[in-house]
Amino acid sequence: MANLVQVIVDVPTMQTNQPYTYAVPKQLTDLVQPGMRVIVPFGAGKREVQGFVVGVIDESTYDGPLKPLAAVMDLAPVVNPELLQLSQWLANETYAFWISCLYTMLPNLLKGKTKRWVEVIDELSESDQAWLFGEENEVEFDELTHAVDKLERLIQLQRQGKIRFRYAVVDQARAKTVTAIQATQSFEKYEESLAELPKNATAQRQLLAYLQNLGDQVVTLKVAQEQSGLRPDIFRLGEHRGWLRKLQQEQYRDPMKDQAITPSQPLALNAEQQAAYDQIVPDIQQPQATVHLLQGVTGSGKTEVYLQLMAATLATGKSALLLVPEISLTPQIVGRVRSRFGEQVAVLHSGLSNGERYDEWRRIQAGEAKVVVGARSAVFAPLANLGLIIMDEEHESSYKQDESPRYHTRQVALWRGKYHQAPVVLGSATPSLETRARAAAGVYKREVLAHRAAAKTLPQVEIVDMRPEVQRRGETNFSNQLLTALHARLQRGEQSILLLNRRGFSSFIMCRDCGYVLKCPNCDISLTMHLDTHAMKCHYCGHEEGIPQLCPQCQSRRIRYYGTGTEKVAAELADLLPQARVIRMDVDTTRKKGQHQALLDQFGHHEADILLGTQMIAKGLDYPDVTLVGVLNADTGLDLPDFRAGERTFDLLTQVSGRAGRADKLGEVIIQTFNPQNYVIKLAQQQDYERFFAQEMQLRKLAAYPPYYYTVRLMGSHPDEKVAAKAMFTIRQQLQTTLAAETQLLGPTPRSIARLKNRYYYQIMIKYRADARLHQELLTLMHQAQQQFDRQFQLSIDPEPQYFM
């Protein structure tokens, strides 16, 4: 019985980042439990906010009268005890608001929407009453916000004490319902009705016969129409005559309703796959919180090992979670998982609508789905009795959340594995250096798949030096070798994949007379030209403007386009290989829901010869007729001022190379580069991860970077650059006096793109091996920053950042 509860309120500030105690009304004492959403009064006035019950207590240290809960939004907890405990750990580890962590775990529809009403509390004049409120005593404020004259009058009435604002929380979580029908009479009664009908009432006779056969079943109106072949008006007539009744039936929104399930059977494992399976499966059957690195070259059959481990988990009565790094990987892998486990599978990723995500989440919470496949946030899926967590392509940087809470999926997966005493499998052809180093130290177990499945060979990789190509032919995206190889595939009816790590038509435009580069007015970055929409766009803040015909600075017409992008490459391909059918796949062509799947289906059905795309095509694709992969600009990102630049380039080149020759035909990879002697390019050509690991680890050790050191990035921003810089220098001075002597502080320095969305950014990098005081000092800093600095100053703390730019 709950008399007092502790509630985390939906007011994300450091001052409110703590539980508040509320009294529970007598009628609710047997109902309220931790993990439920509630509506509570907060602050002065009649403001109501949503919150989460995080604890039940017997008494409070607060002397004054406690406010009561205003309402309970759930009949059962939406956050189970495990995830409640995880949310508190997450807030502490990532320096985030507790409320933000709770919402991160839940579908968007479980976040209450706050509405404002204007309420009459004293008598108004007849004209004001009619003009502002009509015959009502209150009106929704949003209906008045665009009427300036009404707003002015409302302000005057508020000052006179005749009206007030009322805030209330509206629950957005709604189950989808569809109209269903049910027969209301016995078989014999329908016989009587049939006898009374005239012989020419054909449709009514068909309806009665259908209802006789329906018995006690409840079917949706749509299904009834399809089965009977009758129009909706005949069912309306049947309802009017009492032959049937209509009711609302809850129905899950199914994101995969258009994708048929073709059952598949487990494949025979080869010796390496079997050895890996035999190492991992005992930790499922005799539950242990172990961590396994499954390191397998591209095409080695890691997915089949995953599927058989998941089957072993389900056989023990437990559930399984498979994480993939991004939405573009989900179509093929979801198809394989569903073919093996059918309706037990739920999917969670950002490509779902809010309603679909809510319903998939409800299926999981209700125990109807035992297998979950999803991207980063699926790590919070409310699976009970979790028996296995698999993190495919564990090296991917997209597993790190960029916004608060800045968690890494791997750390959350390890926490949940430990909580459930379940093994965590980290799979990759190119493991992150941190993971590979832990395996080398014996912290993680390591299983290796060194060869492709079914004795297939790795593709032959050729490096093309683009410097002489450009000297001979001028600016081009295609070497003679790559063009010849593409032409050969077209003649043989085979397919090719081309990787370009940039979208849009051109990197930037510049005036040849004065050197002016068109930049974003909100960010320190040049605008990118998009020919399909005839616009210049900022890829950071979304600013958009027309393509200039004259230089804005000197009025010259000598404006030229520099760099390249997927749109520009597609245009060049159309000139060089006009017979080729090309699918372009990047952020711009996959904005609409389902476009990833649609484009990949087209390619899979051989409706295109060439798939041209950005990083999203580098991983997870498995097409038997793809025998050529071309990397158009291997150098993009290689020399960025980021210590992980080499690792990312190696990963990307290795992964995209693995898309070629995955079936019976031999594969070929052509990597175009201006740096053919770079060790990253050469080792990627050889697909020699172990040598790359050894060399990169030496560099990391010399430079004192992970995995030899831990890192934290502090980022401060403000609309005024001087204020941002001054605040960050103050923070550095404070930390210098309290942290361990061996802890390194770098900066503050401007971020590489110093201004974004009209805010200036300065950062401090902290590198440390062991500093007992650091965590508490950073927590204190978060609490003090809002009082210590300008109100518009924002500070974020990012543990183990993936990017330093």
C-alpha cells in the first residue's frame, strides 16, 4: 500500500533532477507502483506535469503539507524494475537528467503532451466573454496564439485577476482500433429471417448465410467484406436490423505487414562456426554474464551463428535481443530472423511511425514477442527473462548516442547482460580497438571465423592511384580500371556497388574571381548544392536557399562547383554508361518511410545494375550477383583531426569490400585513392585486421588515447563567442585544482566547426587512466554550471566520445 511516493518530474533541469515526494490519495493507495506514469502538480499555480513513480516510502523528511498526485496515467508500470534501476545508472554514468533517461527507454507516445487552457475565474463583460470564450468558461490557449489582438486583451484580463492559465497533461498513448462485427443470433433465428426475405434480396441473403457460418467468431469489418464480397452498406443494414453488432477491436500496427514470411531451416555450420557456437551456447544454457567477441571476416556466416544461438536461447524459455547499428541494415537481417522465428519477432528502429513503435513495444512488454531486432535504442526493449544479447557490427560509431543521454549501446548491453546473467555477443569483421584489446587481455572471450562460409574466397582488391588519372583526364570520379570493370559487369548481367561517402551534388560552390564561398548564415560551414531540389543546403542546421547565378560578393558570373557527391556521380555515370540502370541511395533518397526497403528490393530484383550510395550501403547487404565493388574516394575522412579517423576508414573499406563475391561468382574490389601508400589503405586491401590492430595500438599508446586512456569531452556553447570561451577557461581552471596530477586537460579550443545554429562551441578534452575524483567533480560541475554562468550558456559532458570534431 503506497501512501507516499517519490516522483521524477518532466522538468529537465539540474535543480529538478531529483525525486519529489507526493501524497497518494486514498482511492489510489492500492494502485500506485514504481514505474507508473503519473500527473502531478508542480511549482506555483495550477501547473501539472507528467512524472514517473520511482519509489514508495513510508514517511517524508519534509515538514510542510505534501501535494497529492493529480492522476495516474497507467494501470500497470510502463518501466519495469530492471529498467528503472538501469535509468538511474544511466543518468549517473552519462551526466544526464533522470527524466531524459526514462523517456529514452520508452516510445514517444508515452511522453505526455502538455496543453494550456485559459480559464475564466471572475465575471467578464458580455463582449469579452463572447469574443474570447463564446459560451465556454475556458478555451485552449493554442487556439488564440495567432490572434494578436486577443492576446493583448488576455494579458490585460490576467493582470486584472479575471482569467488564469491552467496546464494539463494529455496522454498520447492510444491503441489502434478497427471496426469488427459479431453475429447476434442463432443459426435457427437466421433461418427464420431468410424465410421472410423476398427472393430478389440477394445481398441480404448472402449476409445472413455469412453470419450463420460465422458462429461466435469476431472478425474485422474489412475481413468480413473480403470473405463475403459484400459492400459496407449491406453490413450497415444488417446492424440496423439487429442481425449483427459492430464493436471496436484493438489491433497492433504491424510495421512488417507487407512483408511475407518464408520459413527457413537452420543451415549446417562449418567447423569454425560450430566451434564458435559450442563456445557460446553453454553460457546460455547455464546462464553466465560473459562477453564474447565473435570476430569473423565478411561473409563468414556470423548471422547464421546468431540465429542458432537465438534458437538455443528460446529453447531455454528465455528471450533474445539482436542489435544492428542502423536502419539500413534492418531489412535483410529482419527478413532472415523472421524467416526463422516468425511472429515471435518484433522490430524497433527510428524508421517506424510513433504508433508502430508503440505497438511493437507493447508486444514486447506483454511477452508476445520473444525476439527483438533493432537499432541503438532497442537495447532498452522491455524483454523479461533476457537470455542473450547480440550486438552485430559492434565497432560502428552509430551505437553511440550523440544527444543526452550520451550512452554507448555496448555499455548498456553489458549492464543488462550482467543483470540477467546472460551472455553478450559482440560481432564484427573489424572489432573496435577497445573490444579487441579487452579480448587480448582475456576480459572478453574471443571466437574467430577466419574464412568465408561454404569455402567462398574473399574478393581480389585492387588499389588505383587517382593522381595520374586526374593528370591525364582532368577532374573525374572514375578511373579507367573502374569504368572497364563496370562495363564488363553490364555485359555479363552482373551487378556493382559504388561507395561515395558524401551525398548531394557538389561539396561547395566558389567564385573563381574573388574566391567567395557560399556559407550557411547560421553555421561555419559551406552550403552543399542539391541539384534535384535546385537548392543550397546546410547539412547541420537545415538552412536552405536557392543556387546563386551571380557571386553575392563581387557579382561575377564565374561561379564554379567543387568536390563531388552522390547526385553528381549519378549524373556522371549517366554520361559515361548511359545503358546502366543506377539506384542512388543516400539520406536524401531514403527520407520517406520504407524507402530503404524499396530501393534494396529493386536492386535485389535486378531492376538496377549499379547501386550507388553512402556509408549505408557498406554493411549487411548480401546479393549473389554483386561481383564488383568500387570505392570512389577512399581518402574521405582519412586525415580528419580525429584519432579514430584511420580506424573508421579501415572499417569502412573492409566492410564494403565484403559486399562482393558473396555467392558462387568471384568478387573484385577497386579502391580509388590519392594516398595509395597509406598504411590504412594498404592493410584494408589485404583485409589484414590483426596487423592493423597491432599498428594502430602502437599509435594509440604513443598518443595516450583509448584503449590505453579513458576520455571525456566537455562542450560549452553560447550565442556570444567570448562568453563561451570565457566560461570554458573558468571550468578548466576549476578542474585543474581538483583532479589527479596525471589526468590530462586539453583545451579549451573551438570545435572544428566553431559555430552551429548560431551558437559558438568550445571544448575541453580530459584524458585519464584512473582518477577517483573525476566523476564526482563532473557531477558537481553539471549542478553548478547553470547558476555559475550566463543563462544561455549550455554545458554537455560526453564520456568516451566517438568524435572529437
